[in-house]
Amino acid sequence: MADKFFEITSADLSLRDIQTFLASPAKVKLSKDIIKKVSESNRVISEIIESEQVVYGVNTGFGKFSDVHISRNKVRELQKHLVYSHAAGTGAAIAPEIVRLILFLKIKSLSPGYSGCRVAVLGQMIQLLENNIMPVIPEKGSVGASGDLAPLAHMALVLMGEGEAFIPAGHDSKGWKRVSGRVALKRFALKPLKLEAKEGLAILNGTQVCTALGTWALLQTRNLLKAADIIGALTLEGLLGTLTAFEDRIQAIRPHPGQREVAANFRMILKDSPLIDSHRSNDNRVQDAYSLRCIPQVHGAVRDAIQFAEQVLIREINSVTDNPLVFSEEKSVRSGGNFHAAPVGYACDLMSLVLADLGSMSERRIEHMQDPTVSLLPAFLTQAGGLNSGFMIAHVTAAALTSENKILAHPASVDSIPTSANKEDHVSMATHAARKALEVVVNLENILAIELISACQAVDLRTPLKPSKVTAAVLNLVRSVIPAWKNDRQIYKDIKKACELLSSGRLVAVVEKQCGKLK
């Protein structure tokens, strides 16, 4: 079978491109146009070195040391020292799957030819991707300006045959083994990269770590937004809620796009639901609780905010975030601030905020299903209460995760701390924001998983009333891996299985097979 290639060109990458790359083992290659642009940029740097013109980052120190001139014969040593001194990260290693995205985004950022590095630098990164050599990058140590210096320095070490890397543990590439960078390169017959002028700085400057973390969180979120509507619809049936609040005429006079999309999803999912129809008349409840009635408004606003974050992250993926920048056409080098990750920090903080609120709505619906005075169902969704505790502590877990998400939703981007002897006096904290966003997503997935198993139990307890055709398919899917609750069992196993249904996309897939594509 011929090798498949993912070609980096001058065209912008889309989120679909990112998903394709992450899902595919395709090799990465550079277009001829990109190779030309990178080479032209590198020639400018070579000419600067030859002429001994003083240019920041090329033949000067860094940060506060920018006024220190470095002699021509020390330029290579300067780049090596830069990487060594900046590889100061701490904490757990970023997951290899995310590191793969970091490498990919770094290649894209260097590819327009504004960084002055050789094509060989991009080629070494491509070799790491091709051979599944994933640098060990500690998750902590970046303030998001001048970019993700410490994390990207750890990546640079492996390009140089130093530091540490993850490599496939076996021939089937399942699992990872942690080895030295030297061993990793030698294992695949790769030579260490010797950095030339400006190249260490080109690798270290940039927002690729926070952008990759934020993009990873975004990709998980897109699936969870649809799942939240599906699970909320099942809960609406389990609590004998009404669809009145989801009518399009209500949404049309407050035309936020997400709100209208969510309401349309609910109408599709719950079309002709016997459970909904069962209480259209002779029901003394005038209105449902906000966590049911205001789902279009809250879920919809979350969608609109996530859409904004997506636009920011896609722009950042296709941006050049190095400093200084090389403009080949005029053979000039300009210092700027494209490395400052404020846009990414704001977007990731917004994601954390709205996803925390989405989880808060879910937790309230879980509580309503537990409370017999509200649901008119057996307490804690068990018919043998006392001997059995049912879903009592599953709700407590959801409450704990909801509360934790509220703490994580505190914005990182409002903080700044001066570094580099006040040369870098305002920083973004975007990598903190991105890491938090990813943690919020994981917590949200577990909250929604608990709502899913609770809603399935509630609907089961409404027998002989039946759910809609679509939610019946959801119930059947869940019951294929999680049996109905009769006597207490180790509920964490049910939560884990429900999470797998969410993360795998199976929940959304079974619904869209029944009613068509959700919005």
C-alpha cells in the first residue's frame, strides 16, 4: 500500500484537517512552495551572520540579555545554551497524543517562512511524527509569553538527541515506553539536529503548547455539546417535562443561534414521545424547573461561546507566533509580540466558564431525578431504598465535579506576573487556561455520564410509558453495556462505561442514525 501524506501548504488548516491528522497515521510532508519560503527566510539569517549585523535572537542574548552581542563563532553555542536553560518544565508529562498535535502545529507555524530556520528543522519534526517519537514535555512551566518557552525547549531537546521521549512500547504501537532522546533517535536511525543561528529561538517561541491543549479540549467538547442535548432530552422524559419551552416560536424572538439549534435538537429527539404526551393534559404543574425549561438558553449560549473559542483557536493554529520575524522579500528582521498568547488564554478561559455551567445544569437535573418530592419516582432511583442506596453517591460525585469545575472556571488570563527582570512584564497564563479547560472537559464528561445512567433508570421506572423512538435507541445502547439498576453494585464501573459511550461518539451516532444529523 502506498504511503499516504498530509501535505503542509500555504492554505489554512481547518478543524476538520486537525481531526483528520489526529485520526490518521498519514505522513506529513511540505509542499514545494513551503520549502522555498522557508529556505528564503533562512538565507536572510545566513546573510545577517555573514555581515555581523546585530539582530536580536540571532546574535544577541535573550530577554534582559538582548543588549549582549554574541560573536559569530558562538552563534551555534548560543542556540544550544538557550534550549538547555529554557528546558525548565516541571510536573507530569503531557500525553503523547497531544504532543503529536504540538509537533504538527509547530511545523505549521514555521512553514510560512517567517522564522529563519532551515528546512532541516521542520524535517526533524516530521521525522519524529513519522516514527512516533513523542518528546516528554512537562505540563508546567509556561506563562504563555514569550510563548510556551519551557515546554517547547523540552521538545527541542529531543530534536537534538537529548532530553526524554516516548516511543511505541511494541510493534503494534499500543502503549508507550519512556527513553532518553538519544536512544529514541538511535532506535530509528535518526541523527541529532545541530541548531544553527535563530533556530533554537524559532522552536521555543510560539503558542503551540497552549493551542494544542486548547484544541484538544475543543475537539472533545464538540461531541459533548450534542451528547448534552441527547442526555438532557432523556432526562426531560424521565422527569415528565414538557416540550413547550422548546417551541421554535419562543426561540425565534430571541434569535441567538445556539439557542435555536438546541431547541431544534430536542424537538427532533423527542418527536412523538409517549412519555411527553402522557401529561399534556390534567397536569397541575405550570412550568418545569429552570434546569429543564432553560436548556435552550443555557446549552445554546454554551454553543455560541464554544463557536467563538473555535474561531480563535483556528486563527492561532494558522498564525506565525515567533519572534523576531524574518521578512524575506525586504530582507529585514522585525521584533514584535505575536508570541503573546492572550487570545488563546481568553478563549480557553471562556471554554472553562461555559462548560462548568453546562455541568452545573446537568448536576441539577441529576438531583431532581434523585428527589422523590420532585420526580415522584423512588428515592435515589432505587425501588428497594434502605437496603440499597441507589444513585445517591453518584449524585454526590457529580456535585463534587461540578464544584471543582467552578473553581477551575476562575480565569487564568486575568493573572500576570513579571518575568525576565521586567523585560517580559505582562504574560498571558494561556497554558494554565488551556490545561484547566481540558480538566473541565474531563469532569464534564463524567457529570454527563452520571446524568445519562440516571436518566435511563428514571425512564425505566416510568414503564409502561415509553420514550420516543430516538431516546429508546439511546436506552437500548446504554442497556447493552449497563444493565438496569435493581440492587446496589459498584457504580463507578457504570460511570466509566457511560463515559466510554460519550467519548467514543457512539451515543451521538445512534441518535443521528435515528433522526438525522443533530445541529
